Amino acid sequence: MRILILKPSSLGDVVQAIPVLRLAKQHWPHADIFWWLDATLAPLLDGDPDLSGLFLFHRQRWKSPLRWLEAFRSIRDMRRHRFDLVVDLQALARSAVLARLTGATTSIGLEDYREAAPAFYDVRVPRRTYHTHAVDWYLDAVRALGAPVHNGFEWLPRRPAVAEKVENAASAAPRWIALHPGARWLNKRWPAAHFANLVRLLADRLPETRFVLLGAGGDAVLTAEVAAAAPNKCLDLAGATSLWEMIEWVRRSAVLVTNDTGPMHVAAALGRPVVAIFGPTEPRRTGPYGQIGYVLTAGLPCSPCMSSHCHLDKPIECLRAVSPERVATAVMARLAT
């Protein structure tokens, strides 16, 4: 049996979709399973024990007509594999058309009508309710395949060489708290000044604890402001880690304090404690899976607005109103459990 999973991006979405791979492989242990993935996320699944290979989606490069031949060749390569089943977890027109172009015997996809994608599927998987979590929606696709759903799998298996490197660096302190002050949407970002105040509060209460600041290179301005709150206790790694080094730092940390980001989903997948600050997005749909009770919101009537831009006179009040003291109390509670 040959199966193709379509879920190119983003980091958090791909992480949340990995249980589909794990459960499918357990149910069909001899199946060859491939994944269509954004090239920037290739390190996440490259060499995964349950995958037979990746088809990479070069989003930026293939925008140019000069590169369209590469995209057509990729589709041709997919067709050559003669897939029995394609599972579209992206549910956009682009992925739905691709599902059909692969020539797979059967296509199954999420019933999301944003771009009329369901018209291309043989089997459609509806979202049970508006608030159904993304992971549970993906797991319903597993059920539609006829495979059992359970939690007897390792979501993100450890990469030993990377884990050893991180462990050597982390041995400098008995306990680490990870902080991720960035986010793709500007109005998902709890203010960096709040993160800095949080560090001051926790540094006083937890004198032996150190803080590791995670993020992409573009988050360096944010992490530098946070690190300045306690320079001797902060390790600023924004832009300085590989994807798997970030994952292993989250695995190594006692708790992750984060906005609504990909690393938040990594922590949930690893079963690591999370304290997440949410403003414009709906945590019941996309919060840390299994840890929705540790999401902090201001409870304002405008939130969640599900908009990538805040149009209020006092921007991102839904985040500013979540105080550093409140987050510090939540962190202390998580450390005590």
C-alpha cells in the first residue's frame, strides 16, 4: 500500500498532523508513506522512521513561471508512485487539486469550504463543531481510513545526536524555562516588555533557574529585549538553533512560555508543560493540545477576532491586559505539578 499525506505548512500545523502518520504506519506497517511538505520544514520529517520519503513544495521558488517546470516534474514523480491513498490535511484548493493530480485510487480530505476543496475528494471529513481542535479533526481522518485512534505512539522521537548537544549546553543549570516571544502575526505577540518583566519576577522567585530564549533570526530584537532583563540568567538562541535543536530545548525545559506559535505545538506534542498567551486566535481550535486549561486570555469581548491585524484604537489590548504577574503565577503552578 502506498499513501501520500498532504500537509505542507506551517510548523505547528505539520506537528499537529504527525499523529496521522504514526497511526497509519501502525495500522499498515508495510505501507510506503510519503509526505508533501514545504521545503523549509524538510528537516522536521527528513529521516523520519515512519516515512518512505518526502515530496518538497518550494513555495517561493515556484511562484516564478520560470520554475513551473520543476513543479510539474514533482507532480509527475508523485504519479509514478501510483498511490493507493492520498490524505489532504491542508484542505485548500492548491492541495485538493494536487490530490486529484496524483492519480491516487482514493482521496480523502478535510471538509473545509474556504476554497471549495471538498469537491475534489472521494471521502470528506467534516469538522465536528466550530471549536473542534485541529488535532482531533485530523484524527477523524484516521478514523475515516478505518484505522484505530489511540495515543500509543511517540509524536516526535528524539534525535540522539541533537539531544546530546542540547543536553551538554543545558547542563550549565539545574532547570531551564523556555520563552518564545515571537509569532508570525504581530498581534499574536505578548509584548516583549511583558516577557522581560516576567523574567524579572521569575528570576527573583527561582534563583537557580535559567531562561532559554527561542525564536527565528527575525525575533532577535524581541529576545534581546527580554534577555536584557536578566543577562546572567538568559541564553538567547534566537536564530542560532536548527529546527531539531529548538525541539530538543523545548523537550529539555521545565516549561515553555509562549505565544500562539509552532513551538507551542511542539511542546504539546512532547508532553512538556506549556503556559500560552492567546489574543486574536481561538485556543479551543488551535491551542496546545491537551493543555487548553493552561492558556491565558484577557477575556475581552473582541477576542478571539481571528484577524491577523488589530484595528482597535488601543492595539492588542487582548494581550497587553494579560499581566506578567498572572503569567508568573501560572508558571509557578506548572512547576509545582
